Amino acid sequence: MGFLIDSTVFIFAEKNRLPPDRLVAAIGERFGDVELALSVMSAGELLHGCWRADTPARRARRDDFVEAVLGAVPVLPVTLSIMRLCAGIDARLSPKGEKLPVSDLVIGCTALAGGHGVVTGNPRHFDRIPGLVVKRFP
């Protein structure tokens, strides 16, 4: 089993000036030598954060950081089978009042579909996805 890294972990690293390669090494030290990737949804969240920067200098730093992330960690696509999984899980959780943000649902289902878990700084949404292994980082 490998892990998809949620954008919250990359945001933590960027704020703490931890380069992506050192972040990947730190995750490996904590959880063992496992395959790491990120969902294209997480890539979109990170790119969105670049555009929301409040200064050109901050945007340039974020752009550099995100491009380093995208070069260091494989990005997994969203497929029709992943969306079918999302639809089924959402249909089961919503009537119970357990609606999840679409982005977290897609990230979690991308992990499930590939037999992976999720490493996140915010496990409360991912913990509600049945069968998903969730690890907190940092």
C-alpha cells in the first residue's frame, strides 16, 4: 500500500519552508518506504493557492514550490471508475448528514481505487470514507 499526499501536507511544508524532497523523505521516515503520489485534485488545489497569493513575490514562491512538488511526486488522474466510487460513497453518506467536500471525496476515492491510503493534516473528512486508511502528518 502506498499513500496519496493531501494538499494540507504540502501547504504545511510550503509555510514551513520544507522543500518537497525533504517532505517526501520525512513521510518515508514516518511511514516506511512506501509509494507516494497525489491526486490531480490536490494538484488543482495547490495551483489554486498560487493564484490566490496576495503578492507577486508570494505567488512566485508558491509557483516554484508547486512545480517542485509536481516534479517530485507522481500525479494520479481522476477516472470514471473513481467518479463511480465517489458517487456511491456520497450517496451513502449524504442522507446521514455526512456530506464531504467534493475535493476530499475525490482524493479519498482516488486513493481507495488504487489500493492506497491518504496522508493528511486534516483527517476529519477522510476518516468518514469507508475502508480508507488515513494517516495524520505532521
